[in-house]
Amino acid sequence: MSSESDFDPDVATWKQLADRLRQAIRSGELAPGQRVPTELSLTQEYRLSRLTVRRALQQLRGEGLIVVVQSRGTFVKGEQERARVTLGKGDQVQTRMPDPEERRKYHLHEGEPVVLVTRTNGTVECYGAHTVTVVGG
């Protein structure tokens, strides 16, 4: 069993926990679709506060590595095929958090930003940040 003393005192504990969970996901120890341990089990395993565990999970959710499914739990997000968007001369890119309508319309998960691409002709394209790779033309 791990404890808080296993963490480097010079680095925020929530960041170190997020790093450990991220590594477990990338190594396959926590596989796509697998349930992530609950906040309670992580607080007990690592002897950390619930707030510390919650911040680590929020970080991973923001990175698109995990997803919260209402009334079911938190799961490792599977690899999604990423759209490749090529920017032309004069195109602009903006990222921000979506409003509730955009979240529904584009099927975005809680904490997932949107990427808005404004083309020189004025059209705007919207993508979930975890599903797109933007490249220069």
C-alpha cells in the first residue's frame, strides 16, 4: 500500500497522483473502458485527502484520458481517431470552454474544451479538443 510519504514533498501531491494514474493508463495497467478506482478507494490507497484525489482526477479529465459517466463511474477513455485540420493562410484558431448547448451539440465531455477554427471566408468549424489535431498549411 502507498502512502502520502511516498510522494515528493517539493511537488504538489495531486500532480504526482495524476502522473501515477496517467502512467497506469499509458502502460495499459488501466485499459480503455476500464473503471478508474473511486475517489474513496484512491484516498484510502494513497492516504490522501479527497480534495487531492479530486484535483488529480480533474486534471486527467481535462486531458481527455478519463471520462465520468453519470451514475456509472469514471472510466479510462479509449483512443479516438483524431480529425486532422489543416490551417490555410489567414485562418485563426481559438480554444475555450464550451457552453452547455455546444457540449450537447458536439457530444463533449465535462471539462473538454472546444477548438474553433475560423477560416478566411468567415466559416467557423468547431471540434472537441481531444478529437482534433490542428496543423499549419
